[in-house]
Amino acid sequence: MKAFKILIMVLAIAVALYEQVSAEKNIYIMVIAMAVFMYGMMQLSAKTPSKNQEKEEEDVK
């Protein structure tokens, strides 16, 4: 599933870059591609633990 999300994010960025260099820029496609990329980044980074997670757990005890 993680590889699928990364693939979708790479495709979204590729589409956004392609739209950026094309003669007729479609802003809606660029916005959707960036939204897909940001959503994918949010999903992938959600599982990354915080640097202060251990410190916060010790403070609770």
C-alpha cells in the first residue's frame, strides 16, 4: 500500500510539472495534483513518530 501511495504521489507531481511547462496551463489540474501530493504526504508521515514522543510518555507517568 505504501508503494502505491508513493507511485500516486510521483504521478501527481509529474502531472503538475507537465502542466507547468505546457503552453496552455490548466490551474485546476495543477491544484488537484498538488492536493493529491499533499494528502499522500500526510498519509505517509502520519506513521512517523515524533521526536518528543518518549519524553511526552515519561511526563504522563
